[in-house]
Amino acid sequence: MRKTLVIFLVLMLSLGLISVPGFAEQAELNLKYWHAGVGGAELWIGDYEAYKAVPEEDEPGELSCLGVHLLNGVLPELELVNKGKLMLQFGAGKGFIVSGSYSLFSTVSLGVSYWGLSRADEVTKALDNPGAECEDEGDGGIDRWSNRYYALTLPWLADGEREYQSKYLEHRSTDDDYWAHNSEGLITGEGALSMSALDVSGTKALSGASWELGLLGGIRRAVFNQDQSIGFVELEEEWDKQLPEYDHLYWATKYVTGFDSTLSVNAVGPQVGIEGTFALGDKLLMKAGAKAGFLFGTSETRAKITGRVWHYAPAISDEWLLRDDEGFEDEYPLSKDAIRISTYDLSFDLAYHITDQLSIEAGYYTSVWNDIPSLVQARFDGILDEPGATTTLNGGYLIPIVVWEQPKPRAVTIGGLTVGLNVRF
């Protein structure tokens, strides 16, 4: 994008700075900063609801942690702590619009315009527990615990919400005789988006005393790229030291589900439009324009979902070790499909002439792209009846059947305020 922009500026400046007197005021260059927001391209990472155990009243006026009931296999009453929707939002940010024209005849000109933008976003949600918040002391030692429950909806879970339990359990007889277990989870998501449009057109101008109208026709090349990466990590940790017969100290296991999906769209086609200028005063102008493009091209999609199991035991190795005999992988191979999209651009500006050749402009520019393909998604649809391991919630050992789906095409809208400079040569 930057390379294209630089080349375009150099060509236009070179064209405009031709010193032959007959070329005076035949070239025009416009450069704008565009603070553009993006709508319709957001990506869903997952939903969550976090619950805590409700304390019971042991005696009048006294409450105790209910986590002890879990040790006896009894599910406690739950109270909602918080909930949320995890989304990748490709919001407002910088962009640039550069355009130029050259008059071939008094009422006919050749124009080129280019705009581009890129966005990135990331989200995380820790499925943690409060730690050793509850305590019970007895003859056999001290028990400490806590529990946090999560109802999760993730893209690859076909059966809706799944329960995930994050907990901490500890039993300590002495400083040299103890056992502890901790389980936590983490949801991560990151993605990127880039869009650009290159237009080449010819314009026929009509004019009056205080107005000018241009009818244009040409071609547009449109590029749209988007990717996402989702991770779900379950961490199981255990400390175990029971003298004199056992001294394991520490081990940990990570169950990692990773999902990646990419989309690339390239399209070219005819474009028509209209643009007008109306004088509001000696130095103040109002400009407006509209363009419609009907483009044909290809979309390339690819996706992969993996499940990996990692083990860590300091007594064996200082590094996390991948279990090659556990886990799974399924891939949606590279797919190329013919597509047809339509684009609609609207602009509005107020221009103030500092000199006859130089003006400043401020306004609004928006572009709507219809029928943009969606990213391919994965969905678990049953379990294979064979040995293996996967990253099902809380570390189940099963291999899923993966079904690939591509949601319906969408409309992506880009729009925002512009401010820029216009120069005539």
C-alpha cells in the first residue's frame, strides 16, 4: 500500500510540475487524511458467563465458603459474577485518499484515485479462579480452595454452551506433606483487516455560471484481506509432596485449541459516477460525488483447527514438551472461488481557496462493499470412536469430527471525516 501511494504521488507531481506554459493548470492533485471507521467486518470470538458459589449460612449471622461441597461431589448454588461477548472490532483509525486528474481537452479529463486502510485488534479473557480464598482446618490438616464456573460459547462448539470449571484445591498436613491443584483457562483472539481501491476513469464535464458537473466512467480494482486466530488454553497444575514415599513436587499440562482462518479478495470491474462542484462564494466551494462499481474476481479462503497437548515437568525437562501421540489437526484446504461484488462510494467536501492553485478541504467519505465473502469457520460435530486426545473443555481425551462452514456474504462499510489539500498545476 505505501509503495503504491508513493509511486502514485511521484507520477502525479512529475506530471503536474511540467514547466511547459501550455500545460498550466491542466493537472490537479488531491491528498486527504481519512479518519475512517469500519462496520460489518467484526469477528466473533466467543461468549462467556462467570459464576461463583453462593455461601451457605452455617449458623445465624455466619457464612462459610461453599467450595467444600465440591470436595464431596455436590454442585453448589451459583451466582452470576459477570458475562461478556468477545469480538474483534476493526474500528476507526487512519487512512489516506489520494487522487489526481489531467485535462486532455477543455471538458474531458483523465483521473486516478487510490485509498487504502488497515486495521488490527485482539481480545483476551482469563478463565481464572480467586485462589485459596476459603479455608477449613481439621485434625488432618488444612484445606484451602476456591471455584469459579464458566458457561462458554465458542465458534467450534456445535451444542451451544459448555461448562468450564476453574478451581484451586489444596490440602496441607505439614510444610513437607501437601498436595495442591490449580486449573485455569484463557481465551485469546486476534485478527487483521486491510482494504484498498484503485480507480482509473475518464470524466466529461458540464458547467454553468457557478457550478460544474462531471460524468465519469472507468474501472476499479478492489482488494480485501482479513484473517483471524483464536486460541483456547486449559492449564492444569499440580504440586505433590508426601513424605517419605512420594516427592513429585510439580507438573503441568496445557490443552491448547487453535483456530486460524484467512480470506483474500481481488476484484476488477467497470465503475460509473457523478461529481459536482457548486460555488458558495468567491473562495468557498461545495463538492459532492457518487460512484458505483460492479466488480468480478476471486476469493481465496483457508482455515485450520488444531488440538495440542503440552506437558511440563521440571524433573524431566526445563521446557514444555509436545505430546505427538495426543491431539488432532484438521484443515480446510486453499479454496479459490469466483465472486461478484458491488461497491458504492459517496463523498462530500467544503473547499476553501487560499490561492487560485491551492485550497484546503474538509468533508466526509464513505464506501460500501456488498457481497464480501465471510471467513470459513470450524464446528465440532460428534466424536470419533478411536483413541487419542483433544482439547475438549477441562481436558477430555477424545478426537472431534470437524465440519467446515462458510457463513453468508456480508456488507462492509467504511466511512469517516476527511481533511486534505488540493493543488492545481
